[in-house]
Amino acid sequence: MAYPLFHPRSRRPSPLALTGEDFARAFPTETEYVEFKSGLGTGPLQATAVAFSNAAGGVILIGVADDGGVVGRSLDAGTADAVHTAFREVHDLGRYDLLSLDVGGTAIVVISIARREEGFAQTSNGRVLIRRGTQDMPLF
């Protein structure tokens, strides 16, 4: 099974920068392991993180539109704080890492979510989700 760049189980080195063309090749669409987010909405961010954590892990790309277009998002203190705050309210989230990626001169944020080995992650309102294809689906 080939995991995408930045996935916790990927054996490929994580680049600091990609050209727009290389980014489009590496992340052509959302998949069972990749989610695009243009912003930092707490609810949607939690849902996808929980779904990835309860499945095989995944990569959330913040600053990328649903069609894969790069809109940009810097990994500044405000962005990092928003992500950490959203995830702090999740129950039993797997390990995650924040990275900055330069895509053709525009910064985006990469969040790498590891699969939980035991138990289930839950959103702050108690939803247990799992990633199925490109959707975050209720487990129960």
C-alpha cells in the first residue's frame, strides 16, 4: 500500500517545498488518506482528524481548496494555536505533527495524523468517526 507524502507510515522523505506541478502529482484529489481544507473550522478539522485517527491515519492539507488549488496558509503562531486548541478538545486523538510546506512560493500547513493503536478517538461533542474513501463517516 502506497501512503502519500507526509503520512506517518510513508517511507518517502518529507520535502520542505514542492513545485505546483509536483504538488498536483502528489495530491491530485482527496483520498482515504488525504483531506484538503481551505480554512481552520474547528468542527470540520476535528472530524477529519478523528476519522483519520480511527482509520489508517492521514494527511490534512490546510490552505488547499476542495478542487486541489493552493490558496495558502502560513504556519504562524495563530494557526498552530488554532490547530492545537481544536485537537486538545478531541478525546484520545492519535499522535499528530504540524509542518509547513512551500508550494510554488505559497505556504500551506500539513497535519500528519497517526492511526490510534487502541481505543477510539472522539470529537469534542462525542462523535466517533472513521475515514471511508473521501468521507468522514460515523462508526456507530
